[in-house]
Amino acid sequence: MTDEELWLEDDSEGYGIFLVMKSAEIKVAGPDDPYTDGKLLRCDYGRVGPVGVLWEPDDGTLLGQTQWGVKSPDIVDGTLKEFTQLVSYHSHFFLVYSSRAVKNEDGTWGDFLPHMNCYPGTKALLSPMSARTLGGLFRSIWEWSTIADPPFNDTSIMPSLAKKIMETLPFTDEVLDEIRSFPDQDVYRYVKGEQDINIHTRPAGPYPLSDGFKNWFLALRDKYQPNNTEWLSEV
């Protein structure tokens, strides 16, 4: 991905989507595999890899259910331009950037298709823990994590996973203060009764990231990248 995509500040102009994915065993494809009809479509089959936050075995798609009770498109399709694991905390969670675009007949990429990340006919993103900016994603994670605390004490998958992320990654006080300064995301807007999250238009931001935040995230990405397992000795 480009620096422009990584450090995007305006949520209304994002081409792709930053999202949290949970970890699961990606079954080896077989002739009766419900996900692939026996076709080996993912390079991480037989390993632990990213799946949708609401994914459950036998959903029929590796992204699983959305918060609207319908199945998401699989992450393998002809419009998938990029799928980058920004942070890979093996066996627990992944922070991912994904974008879709038109695939030309000659194999080159054409126009982006940002609407494919949304519930049809709305600007509400399919993933329940996602944003079009990196700053918005971390604000969303933080919001979900607070729902695990009193007075809500929610132990469902999204607050629990967000709490795991907040307790696991090496947040500094400065980074946390910056995250808290961003505009409310879906969770807090819903709790405050601002609007129906199923039909809302997303807060544009801006979500400017300080140099300190950028340096913190780049170090995070370097440490928790897919090919680095040295950090596992710390846990």
C-alpha cells in the first residue's frame, strides 16, 4: 500500500478499508470444502489466518456474518486489489488494509470500488470494527474495548477482541491520548443515540496523525509483521 493510503486523514475519500480480523485455522481445501468448492484459493490454507470478526465455522464464507445478519463477500474475488496484514498478532488478531478495484482485461487495475466495503446502498462498512482511516480504526478499537468495562460488561466477541488488542499492543500514553481525541465512531455514536448505525453517513474526520503516532505504528508494523515470530518469545 502507498503512504497516501496508510496515512489518509479524510474518512470520506478512502479507497480501501482498515479492519480488525480475528484468527482461525484455515481448513485445507478438499472436494467438499464449503468455502472454495475444492479449489485452493488462499495461500494460508492449513495455517492460522485472518477471518471476519463475526466468522464462525461453516458460515460458508471466510469473512462470516456481518452485523446485519447477512454473509460478507469472501476476501478472495476478482476485484480484490490489495489485502495487506499491517499487524499480525498470530493466533489472536490481525489489523488489515483491503481495497477493491476494477480488474482490466490486460490484468492492470482500474478505478477503485470503495462501495464494495459497505452494506449495499449505504455508507455503513460491512465490518463491525473498521474505518477508512488508520486513526479511525484505532478509535473504533478503543471504543469497542470500553464496552467490555462497566457499566456495559459486554463479553461478546467484538468488545473482548478489542480489549485483547488494547491490552496486548504497546500503547503509550501519548498515543492513547491521540486516539481518544478523534471523533466518535460507530459504537459511541450509537450509545449516545446520535443516529441509526445501519444507515448513517460516516464522520469525515479529519484524522491527522502526529509524527509520534506514525513512528509508533511503523515500529508496531515492523515487529508484528507476518514473517516475524521472534516476538512470540515475549508471551
